[in-house]
Amino acid sequence: MLKELVSVMASFLDGKKLAEELTTMYKELRASGFSEEVATEMVREFYKKKLEMAHPLIRLCACSLSP
């Protein structure tokens, strides 16, 4: 189970994947007709929420690694 937790956390916080995800989201929003400002704000909020969700995962993994 610990291996799976670490794997999930690593993929969740993978910088390259995250950058690709945010770029794709922005491009799709713009292609759908959202203004640059709105698309930027939506991507920013998505990124912020994703990082907020990472904190409990980090704590969970840290607790799992403790003796």
C-alpha cells in the first residue's frame, strides 16, 4: 500500500505532467471561447486547488513512513 501511495503522490506532483495538464487546460479553454483573463484565472484556481489537495497526501505519506 505504501508503494501505491508514493506512486500516486509522485504522479500527482510531477512537474512535467502538471505543466502539460495546465497548458492543455488553458488551450482548451481558449479554444472554447473563454477570454485570456478568464482562462488564466480558471487555470490558476485549478492549480491552486490541486496543490491544496497535495498537502494531505504529503502528510499521509510522511505518517506512513514514520516508525
